[in-house]
Amino acid sequence: MRVWPKWRDTVQRRTGCAEVIRVLQAYLDGETDEVTARRVVAHLDGCHDCGMEADLYREIKKSLARRERPDTRAVERLRGFGESLLHSAPGDGGNRIPGG
């Protein structure tokens, strides 16, 4: 009996893209509680779009840590993704990625 995949699928359905994006920066900074972190990880494991956005956040953070200017395209893509979530229809998961 495989309980873990069922649990992960349930968490992914409950934790949508908009919820993950709202807490993504805090998660990447290690500032979320354990339950939230598990939900974010489960969502990122199954959502290519949000995983890409997490990678962009990481790259921007690395650039800032090196005191370099972040890649302008990455910043614009991230901004577009956030905007698409604000304007997505309820229930569609906000899975529209500009330029993706």
C-alpha cells in the first residue's frame, strides 16, 4: 500500500500555485514552519512552473549575495508570473507562465 504518493497528491491539490508563491520567499529563506515547508516541497515536486519560479528566486538571491545585478529577464519573468497569478481565474491554479 502506497500512502505517501496519495498524501503528496492531496497536499498538492490543497496547496495551489497562488498559496505557494505567497510563501515561497519565506520558505527559501527558511522562515516557514515545518508543515508549510512540507506543503511547499510537495507542491514544487509536482509543479514544473512553480519549481521554475523557485529556481529564479534562488538565482536572484545568489546574484544579490554576490552583489551582482540579477538577470533582467529572470526578474521580468518572475514579475510576469506573479501578475498572472493575480489575474488567473479561480480554480485554474494560476498555471500561466509568461514566456514559458
